[in-house]
Amino acid sequence: MFSNTMQLLGDRFRHAVRSSFGEECPFDEQWIKPCNDPKFGDYQFNGALPLAKSLKKKPRDIAETLAAAVDLADISEPLEIAGPGFLNLRLTNAFLSTALTSIPAEQNDAEYDRLGLQFDGETETVVVDMSSPNLAKEMHVGHLRSTVIGESVARILEFAGHTVERVNHVGDWGTQFGMLITHLRDVNPQVINDPDSLAISDLEAFYVEAKKAFDSSKEFADRARQAVVQLQGGDEETLAVWRAFCNESLRHCHAIYDRLDITKLIDRGESFYNEQLAATVQELTDAGMVETSDGAECIFLDDFKNRDGDPLPMIVRKSDGGFNYSATDLAAVRHRLREVGATRLIYVVGIPQQQHFAMLIAAIHKSGWATSSVRLEHLAFGSMLGPDGRPFKTREGGTVKLKNLLEEAVQAARAAIDKRQGGDEEGGRALSESQKRSISEAVGLGAVKYADLSHSLTTDYRFDMNKMLSFEGNTAPYMLYAYARIRSIGRKAGIDFDKLPSDAPIEIEHDAEIALAKMITRFPEVINQIVRDLRPNVLTEYLYELSKAFSRFYDRRHGVRVTDAEPESTRTSRLRLCQITARTIKSGLYLLGIDTIEQM
Ligand code: ARG
């Protein structure tokens, strides 16, 4: 069966440890590691040292006992003991062959190609809080990362069998809406009777106009403040105008989500929790967690101090009685735990909100709302900077709209494709206009997503169109091309990859075959690692290594013959390896939110 090799080894070693040293003996899955240097083998068991400590024995003796006890005959070559007691092992070709041969011929899930992988362990309901722009304005480049990272993490969790709810915690409440409602009433009075007719072509300009009116007219400002009071008081007409505005703003967001192929995001903005705020704070008050300080209701948490070393409060209710951002987030956690039934809450929000989430998480732990098995994680990320390494701004110093950035990337991809035409691999075959258009869309958007996900989360990175559209290096075009190229091998040889006999054994003998097979079998480990620590760049690195292993395998000089391999069984075996590699790349790219294309 195609399964997680590291997990399999973990099971075997756990069994060996317990049968040698007693059922109570400690065991840690982390003792199995891939070897850093293939010279030593593929995996290493490094538990002999910690075991030696707790069992008060020599590491070398432990290693020898385990080497004799562990049953790995169907997995690896005989173990080697290295250094003070590391056990190194090398997968056998037979193991690789069995694993790969067991991969079903076709994808058997409508959305994900799991290559026959089964993920065991408990499945959870996970809430991924992602994207979450402020509806008062247009989505800008600053919203890219949360959207792209959130979607990838959500897909990977779903792939591994978890139930995921993607929540768009949009900013749809607060005083700035008084200003927007008032301006909307002025310029668009028919909105009250016909809210669906509302169309604001440029939300950003609309915001600027409203702000200008607010700053220049006292009469307007008074009406705006009045609108806030009416909104909070639940005045029907005011709510209708507010709702019309928010829906229009959400339409703008969803145009972007559709283009980015983000289809399962649930809009559940801050206003959704309004009714729950008082009860939320009351519950915390009853638990003795809320104190009044300078008229405001605050939660004080250990370890949170301001610059002067004084306790730093988490304010939940301001002195004017209004609940704030923190109160909304507390209510949202309560909802996610109790109504959604989530046991893992992931917040994909930039580093600047680190303190807010650290306090939120500490407050939840203190409240006792979450059992100890519940995880709350702030998946903090760094900024996407402009090409000059400074905050991303337009030439005039304004914010860059996300939709413009995406369009620009697609245009640049189109230009690159037009330039490449002629030197095309498949005999200079000209692409039709509609093909060019869909390829540019896939390449341009794929490039933006891939570039974002291939950086480690917490570092800032520069938006560099040339680099992300390059066919060299760890980029989307490189990966998409690697995929399309494998698919074209089938086309050129006149074979339908998807119709290869699924029971034909995959033979693993040649060095290049071995290396490729080992890379493919690492796929489940990569997924598991990301499920644990939520770093999608582990997947981009993996895919890059996988496609390099494929290039070596397919290389005329260093690799093997494929379409003209003999005998027929070897040819079929290698073609199946091609197909499985292509599927792994496709599946992996899909987990990054990227669609593959059959030809480029
Ligand atoms: N709307 C917020 C902002 O633009 C982000 C919300 C993040 N999610 C949350 N649950 N607080 O900064």
C-alpha cells in the first residue's frame, strides 16, 4: 500500500522498543527522521540516545538490541549502526515498487487526487480564519497573503481528511460605516428601495469621497455619527443601507476570490457576532476574568506587559460602552468552539496582529472554554513588499488594489507566452487565442500564488514579477511546465496515460528510478508535516525536488529510456512512473491553490 513511510517506520520501531524494553517504555515518533545525506541512507532512527538516558544503558547497546528486534524486512536493507547509536536504513527497491504499484490508476475523489493515500488518526473540524478584508475599502495587496496561504492550508487539511470551514472575518462594523452609509444615502438614495441595484465601480474612490465629505462638512459628520447610533440601535432603514453597501463590497471581494479559485469561503463578518458580544463578556465577567480599569472593561493576563512593565490590558469594552475588536474575536472563538464544533482554530493574519492573537489565545486558555485538546494558532506571516523592497505602493504612494496586481501578473504572463511562441516544444504548434488566454491566466495567477507560498511565512518578500514568471528556479512556470512536459510525453508516444494498466508492476531498479520513487513516496510525509506545522513552503520545495528527480529520470544520458524502453513491461512501468509523477505534481499544485494546464 502507498502510505506514509515515516509513520510505518514509527509503528515498527515502537513495537520493537516496547517488546525489548517493556510496554511502559517511552517512544517518540520524532525519533524517525529522513537522513540529511543520502550517503547514510534514507531514514534514521535516533531514539537510542534518549532511550539510553531513561533506561540507564549504553546507546550502542540499545541500538544493537533494536537493530535485532525491529522487523523491517519488507521495508529496508539491513540496518546500519552509526556513531553513538544511530540506526540508518535504506528502503529496498521492492518496497518502493510495492508502494508505487499500489497507487490506484485514477483519482477516486471528486476534488483531491490522494493517490490512494489513507490518512489515519483522528479527523478534526478546523476553522481557518482567512482573507478577512475590511469592507469599507477595496481589497489591496496586503490581503493577498492571508487569502493565498489560508486557502492552501485549508486544502491541505481537507486533503488529509479534516473538515475545514474557511471563514472570512470581514470588517463590516464600526464607526466608518456611519460615514459610508451617509454618503451612500446622499449619492444613491434609491438604494433603500432597491438595494440590489447598487453598483459602486470603485470602492476606494467612494471611500475617499465619503471621507472628504466627513472632514469638510460638519453637517455631514453629524449625520454620519447619527447613522452610527442608528446602526447600533438596529434602525431598519439604516441597516438596509448598510447591508446594501456590505453586499456590494463583498461582490467586489468575490470577483477576486472567483478569479483565484477560492470557492468555499464563508462570509461571516464582525457584525455576525454583535448579538453575542454582551453574553460573551458576561460569561467572562462571571468567571472573574474582567476588571474595570479607567472605565473600560479589561482582561488582564499574566506575561503581558507594556513598555513600562505595567500590566497590559486586553480591552473588551471601551468606556463609552462599545465593544471592540477583541470582544468580537472572543465571541467568534466561542461560536467556533460551540456552534461549529471546531477543535483547531487557525488565524491566517499578518505579524502586526501578533500581540492581539497572543492575548486572545491566552484569554481563551484562561477562560476554560476550550478543552486541552483544542488548538488555537496564529499563523502569522510577513509582508509582501514592493519590487524596491519597500512597502508596496503605487507610484503616487497609494495602496495597490489586489485586482490590479492580479491583472498585471496575467498580462505579464501573456507577454511571456507570446514571446515564447515559435520556440514551442510540440513542433511550433501555434496556440489559439483562447488557449493563450487560459494559459496566461493559469500561469500569471499561479505565479503570484506560488511565489507567495514558496517563501517562508514569517519573512517579508519582494514582489518580483520577472522572478516569479521565470521558467528557471522554484517557480510556478517551472512547475507547470514540468507537469505539461510529462503529459506531453504520453501524447507524443501516442499513449493515454490514464489508460495504462493499473495492475502492471512498477519496477524500480535504475538509480534514477530509485531516486524518483523515493521522492514520490515522500509526498504523504510532506502533507503530514504541513498538517502539523502549517508551512506551505515545505510543499513548494518538495515539488521542486520532485520535478528535478523527474528530469534526471527522463534524461537521455543520466536517466532511463521511457517511451522506447524494452521490454514492454519496462516501458509500461516507466510510463506509469511518469503518470504518477504528473499526478503528484498536479495534486501538490492543487494543494497550493494552483491549477495545472495540459500544455504550455
Ligand atoms: N479585518 C481584519 C483586518 O483587516 C483582519 C481580521 C482577522 N481575523 C480576525 N479574526 N481578527 O485587519
